[in-house]
Amino acid sequence: MKIKKTLLKILAVIVALLVLFLILRGVVESTLGKKMADASALFTKGTGGQPGISEELKARLQAADGLQNIAAKYDQVYEQYSALRSTHNELRELLNSGSGDLGRMYDLNQELSKNFTACREALEPLTEGKAHNALGEYQSAMDEAQKVIDVSGYNNAIREFYRKVLDRFPASLLKGLVKETAPALWESAA
């Protein structure tokens, strides 16, 4: 009889601890999880009145689309066209997937610049008129979007979020309870 009462007390303590854990997890998810989601959303929404990096990546992809449309007409630039198309498609797919793999996106954006330039340079002696003028327009669109990305306050906002929230007690201990992943910096995965 005494053993039965002891087991019931232990079971009651375990249930109480489980309930407390679930309550704590719910509170952490609704507060810290929301803050983490809001910080991650800065990649799309932007910071300080600037557009988000994802919007500028879309502008760069659109410029690459235009260049690819021209390049597809010239067999002489097939190699450059294929490299640009491959990088373009991988970056677009990653961006649209919402995977949050910013390091890979960063690296693909760098590769997109390299492949875009190689394709444009290969096309310059082959094109004339409207097509030739379009090369410059697409290059300008690529450059302008990259300038916005370069001055984006995203990384500073994320570093500040880590400094003020995630790296402080108790968030530093509780962040493992949250479904949301911590926001990543816009930097190379390498």
C-alpha cells in the first residue's frame, strides 16, 4: 500500500513536470519563436526602409532571364549560357523554396554575377542594335540590385538580434525549444 502511494506521488510529480514543460514550451514558442521568425523575415521584408535581399535577388534573376533570352539565340555562347542558366535556375529554386539556406544563396549570387559577366562579355561582339543595348540595361539592373544588397542592413540587424536576444540568458538556453530556426547571416557558406 505504501509503495502504491509512493508510485502515485512520483507519477503525479512526473505529470506536473510534463505539464510545466509543455506550458514553458508554449510560452517560449509564442515569444522567442515569434521574435526569431520576425528576425528571419527581414531577409524578405528588408530593414530600415530598404527592400529585402530576396527582392533584390529576384531583380537580379530577372536581369539574368533577359540576358539568357538573348544568349539562347547564339550557338557561340552556349557554354556561358548554360553556366548562367544552371546557376540562375538553382538560385531561383532555392529562393522560391523558402529553405532559408542563405549561405548557399549568397554563394549562388556570387556565381550568378560571374556567369552573367562571362555570358555578357561573350555576347558583346556578336550583338548589335536593340540586343546590344539590352546587354547594358541588364548589366545595369544586375549592378543596381547588387548595390542594394551590399548596403542592406540585414546582417547588422541579425547580429543585433543575436546580441540583444539570442545570446542572452534565458533565450540562449531556451532557443532549442523553439520550432523556428535562428536567423542566418547573409554570407558565404564556405
